[in-house]
Amino acid sequence: MARKEDILISSNGIVIEINHLKKYFNGLRVLEDVSLVLKKSENIVVLGKSGIGKSVLIKCIVGLIQPDSGSLKVFGKEVTEMKPKELNELRTKVGFIFQGNALYDSMTVRENLEFPLRRNKALKNSHEIEGLIVEALENVDLLDTINKMPDELSGGMKKRIGLARTLILKPEIILYDEPTTGLDPLTSKEISKLILEVQTKYKASSIIITHDLNSAKITSNRMLILNEGVIKARGTFEELKNSEDKWVQSYLKIE
Ligand SMILES: Nc1ncnc2c1ncn2[C@@H]1O[C@H](COP(=O)(O)OP(=O)(O)O)[C@@H](O)[C@H]1O
Ligand SMILES: [Mg+2]
């Protein structure tokens, strides 16, 4: 069944449109003038030094931080003008994978996955809930951990459970905040491939914040580099890698 949002999406293929976004904290410039567009089924990677405003940018998208000025539309609707009820609705469609994995340590994997369902969806019967949990765990290849506690899992497994917990609500947009930070290279690669699978399988559109150039290469359709409050460079991984611009060159080397 076509939903209102789908009709909006199909009219221009854009799911997020940000124009001239500005955010200062007590005089500290974080975002000066940021504009970007995320298209349906596209993965954008945002690179940028630590503390430059990457998390602030994606928190603005789900209304966790109110920008000072600029326009921020998700599915064609201005987020800064949304009422609490609309914001809640928005957050069921826009999954947010926070930095760190933020699983509840005192809950089993099953309970961790059940939590967003009980909070965000009209309460389903337990059979339906179990079905969704199993499906989400199968998607990240971790069904056998269903009764485990987070402490029993490796860092990479926790990240995958975190992703499963977001996927269980079948979001149309996923915002990943440093999904591979703190993982060894092999596990990072697994997570990056999983992000790519999610894009294909769910036709999800994503913004992925990362420091990990290997992950950026695997997951991105386009990349943006945020610096000094603006998007300093844009392009595909290959375009940026082959850029003549000295700053971009040095940036990609340092990263
Ligand atoms: N809620 C907040 N209140 C005040 N300052 C904040 C807040 N959130 C972030 N900042 C500041 O904004 C800057 C950018 O932070 P952040 O977006 O988290 O950086 P990063 O690019 O590493 O994700 C930092 O200087 C940080 O201290
Ligand atoms: Mg951050």
C-alpha cells in the first residue's frame, strides 16, 4: 500500500533535504552553513575530524538538537516545526544508531529488541513480536544470541544487535554514528558489509558518520567532508581519493 511519504518521495526522490543549517553552542560555532540532500536508497558517508559537529548534524535530523536557523526537511516536512507527536512518528521512520551501542546491559538480547517495539508500535501480540525479533536477528546473523546478555557478546556482536534493534522498526532512513569505531579491521569490514546489505534489502537511505576510510569505501554512494562548519568537499570515494585539492588529499591520508 502506498503511503503518503512514499508519494512524496517518488515525486522528487529526496528523503532528506538540508539547507543552510546553522548551530552554535554558547558562541561556539559548530555548524555554520550546511546543505545536503539524501536521496531514496542512497548511502552518504560524512567524514570529519573529532568534535567538528557530525553527531550534532545527525541529531538535528531527528529533532534531538534544535538548529539556530536553516531548513531541515525529512520526507518533505520541516523537522524544526514538528510537534512532539510528529517527532515521535518521525523517529519510527528514521532509525538512529548512536555512537557506542547503548544496549541495556540488564536485559537479554530478546528484551533489548522487544523494547523499541513496545515503545513505538501499537502493541502487537506476542507471536508477532517474536516473529519480528527472530527476523531482525536473522538479518544480522545472530539468532543464536537471543537469550544472551550483552556482557556475553563481543564488541562486533553488540554493534550488530544494536543494528537489529533499529531495523526491527523497519526504518526508511538510518543514521549511523560511527558504526565501526572501536572495532578491529575484520569486524569493521563485516559491519560495513552489513550496512550495505541493509541498503539493498530494505531500500533504506542512510547517513553514515565514520572515521574509517575502508568502511566509507564499502558503504558510500557519495561522501561529504565536514570542516569548520561547512561541507568542504563532496564526491564519490574515488572522486575524493583522486581529488587534485591538496586539503582533500591530505585529509584522506590523515584519516
Ligand atoms: N548538547 C550540547 N551542548 C553543548 N555543546 C555541544 C552539545 N553537543 C555537542 N556540543 C559541542 O559541539 C561540538 C561538535 O560535537 P559533535 O557533533 O559531537 O562532534 P563529532 O564531529 O565528533 O561528532 C563539540 O565541540 C561539542 O562539545
Ligand atoms: Mg560524534
